[in-house]
Amino acid sequence: MAALLPVLVILAGCSSLSSWFGGNDDDLGPDIPADKLYNEGVYLLNEKGSAKDAVKKFEEVDRQHPYSEWARKSLLMTAYSYYETRQYDDAIGAAKRYVSLHPGSPDVAYAQYLIGASYYDQIPDVTRDQTRTEKAIQALEEVIRKYPTSEYAQQARKKIEVGRDHLAAKEMEVARYYMQKKNFIGAINRFKVVVTQYQTTRHVEEALMRLTECYMMLGIAGEAQTAAAVLGHNFPDSPWYKDAYNLVRGGGFEPSENKGSWISRAFKKVGLG
């Protein structure tokens, strides 16, 4: 993440670092020049590895010089410093404030990306609530939508792919649980979410095979045949297709796609199949 930071260290001319940074870090005092406070914060962050103390300097810039260009830079550095110390809620708050106050800034794309990255780094395992995963995707999609040519757009896309895969995994986990309980309708509804919303993730192949299985258990052979056929057409080398094929054949049927099935329509909608 440090390599992504767009704010450069800017040091004013001085005879030595000690003369510039030699004061007590806690003695901020009144009317300290904005650039001095800012550069002290950068020094503490980069050279001393003390993000907590750096935040104090950056926040003091905002307090003493709220309308200066240094205050704008300091707000972004505050968000970054909080991110570095994994104080994600504080990082999100500072970055959101930056986006709100400086929508035309050249660094606003980074601030928006930082919001998404802060949520992304808090994504829990698939057994837990996925609210932060959803928020990460939403924030990162804003980067792509508003700043498509920025250097952060491609990074946002990669994180979105991981986040979507995570949400699909959550749906799969719940669906498998329903199958174990022989609640095949409940399972179908969850697998349907994967097929319709997350079909570009790695989970869609298994979802189609499980749909084949659920529909066969319910005696709805037509949908089972369609699920198997769509799986075979789009992923012919998938081991999941072999299982689905054998399952349908074992019931006395062949994979056969019904073009009017929701499964077929879902894949046609995104150009698959």
C-alpha cells in the first residue's frame, strides 16, 4: 500500500534533519507553519514508523491551518496513517471526509480507493456476516465508475473479483447446508444467486452441478437436464460436469438445454453459452 501513496515527501530547505525535527513531538505549540507540521508528520511516518504520532501532526495542520493546501494533503495522510495502523474505521472516516471536501482533487481517486481497501482488509471468513465485503465492493466500484482512468481502477477491479468470489462462497456454504437438511428448494434459491449474480466466479461450476442434483432429487428432470447441459457447454472440461452428466444419465436422461429455463437465460444474459 505504501507504494500507492500519492503524496510525496516535501522537505523545506534546512541545514539538517535534526534542526527541522528536533523539537518535542508532543509540543505542537501555536502557529507552527503548516509545511513544517506536515513534513514532521511525513518524517514520523516514513522514517520513524510512528503512524500514531504522525497523525497528531497531520491533524494539527488541519486545526491550525484548516483552509490551506497543506490541510488537504494532511487529511489524506491522516487517512493513510490510520490505514497503516489498521484503524480502519478511522481511515474510512478520514478518507470519506476528504472525498466530500475535495471532490476535484487529483488525489480523490486514491481517497476513494482507500475507503474500499479499508473495508476489503476487514473481509471476514465465509462463515460470518458479509456486510463489510459488500461495502468494500460498493466503495471499489465507485473508484471504477468515477475514476476509470486512474491508476487505482485496475487494483479496484482485482479486489472486487476477490470480494465477489467471497460472496459467492458464502452463498455456496448456505446452499450446501440446506442440501444436508434436504431443503432442496432453499438450496436451489441459494445456488440460483451464484448462477445469476456470480457466474464469473470459480463457484459457478459447482453451483450448476448442485442444481442438477437438487432438481433430480425433486424429480424436476427438465431443469436438471438444462443445468447439466449449460455446465457442459460452458465448462466442458470441468470435473463438476462429469458428475452432473453421470447424475442425469443415471436417472435415465441426457443433458439437454431448455432455452426457456432461467438457467439458460441467466447465461445468455452475460454472453455465456
